[in-house]
Amino acid sequence: VRPRLPGADRPPAPWAANRWAVPLPDFGAGLFEVARPGQKHTVRGGETFAALELQYRLPPGTLSRYNPGLNPFYLPPGTRLNLDGRNLRLVLGKLGRSGEEEDFEFGFNAQPNTPEGKKLVDNFASLSDQKLLDQLQTDLRLGTATLFPALQAANKIVDHLAANTGKDLNLQGLVPLMESEETMQATQSKVSELFRQKMSVAKGDFARIQFTKGEVGLPNFEMTLLRGTTLLTLVGGTQQLDINLDAIKVTGRSYAATIDLILYDDFGVSANDFVKPSFPANFGQDGLTALWMLQHQRNYKPFRTVFRFRQIVHGTF
């Protein structure tokens, strides 16, 4: 029989359950977590870049790189931070201006300033709004060379004008046709070339990159042997190009950047557009006249058509 020590039958003291355990303060759940691709973080009071990089297990300097212009030691509560280079949507430049000039005016009972213009309008004066819309649709479809995406775009344009909201109209279905034209390829190539140059000058600090007026020409779609008058009819000249950095991945001194180009075209006409249209737009003069009457005499709102292009740019700095 083993002798029993005094007090051996008493339960152990709480502090003796694990005498080697070191008590830690309770910081709550989520002290450390791994950032998901494209994840954002909403700043709470007192947080800093260094503390957040520790929390999300990010390499030092990551948040400064992907959140330019912020004080790393004082972050206003409520600020949304990028935890990596995805979904940056950083504006690199806005070239040109859309939604302005006479093309974008509208109202009731305007009259052309020339006898030729008045004669053209008088020929259609008795037509209803629907008949004018039908005439516009007929001429748009005739100019599209029976290409299915272009026919769809023509129908969307007329339906959107008939709705009379004045809101932007996305015509993404035309983008493959537009990308095959030299004028668009030249714009995309210039953006890529300049981005590489600017990244080298900025030594990889993409937050310093800005495109300015005159550096990149806006595409102008004309009649071609391949597409005929399709893109001239539906787009023609463009008025504004937005250049955005959507995402970037930097590895050492190499990078892969995703750049979005957003192109805007004003769908509206002035008196000069329908009175003396140049070749080959003169074949659609009846449609241009109908559009002018709807816009300037029947109070139909012009709008912008929008096209989004995405390109990947690789380089080193």
C-alpha cells in the first residue's frame, strides 16, 4: 500500500493545470489571416499599413505600393484599401471630352440655318416620331454590311434613342470588329508603348503614371475594304478615351499590367452633319435628317455609346 500524501485527494489549483503555459491576451478572432485575391480592407481607427501587413501576412511595403497617396501612419477610418494589385481601377488618364458641343444639344422646334437644311427637314415634317425612328434604323442597317453584331448594334441604338433616357449605351458587341481596324490597333499599341516608358521612368511606381492630352490619338473609324461603311456608320469619330490600370502584378523588376481602355462616341448630330455630309455618309442623309429632327425638334436626348477594351502589358523597369 502506497502512502498517501497530505492533500493528494484535493483537485489541483487552476494555475497548476498546465504549469508551463504562458497566458496570452485575447486579441479576438482574425488576428492573422491570409488576404484573398482582390480583397479590400475597410480601415478602422488606429490602423496602420505596418499593422495591416502583419495581420494579412503581406510583405512590408505591399500596401504602400497598391494604395498610393495615403499616409501609412494615419489612415482615415472608412478608407477602402487594396490588399494586392487586383481590381485597382486606377485612372491613368482621360483624353478628350464627350457629351458636349452642338451634337449633344436637344430640344423642341429648332430650325436649320440654311435653305438646304430647311428643305430637307420640310420633306420629313409630316412624319411621326416612329416613322423618323424607322428611317434612322433603315439607314443604320443599310450601312452595316449585314454583319450580325453590327445589325444588333443598330437595333440597340434606335431602341435606346426611342427610350429617350440620355444614358450611356454599352455596345460591347462591336469591340471585336473595332479591334481588327488599324486605327484601334494604333491606339492600343501607343498606350502599351507609353506605359512601358512611363514605368521605366517611374522605376515601377505605377501610381505616378499619367497620360496627358496629345500623347495618344483617339481612333477614327472610316470606310475600309474589309468592313465597308459598318464602323463609319455606327461609330465614326470618337470623342473621349479613358485609360485605367485595372490590375498589376510586380515580381522583382518585372510586371504584368491589365489596362482598360474605355472609348466614348457621341450619338447625336448637328445641322452640318446632315445638310452637307461627306462621302460616304451622304448615302445615309435621310437617316441623319431624321435623327436631327428627333433630337432638335422632338426633344429626343442624344447619348454616348461606350466600348471597353482590355490589354495586358508586360515589361521591366
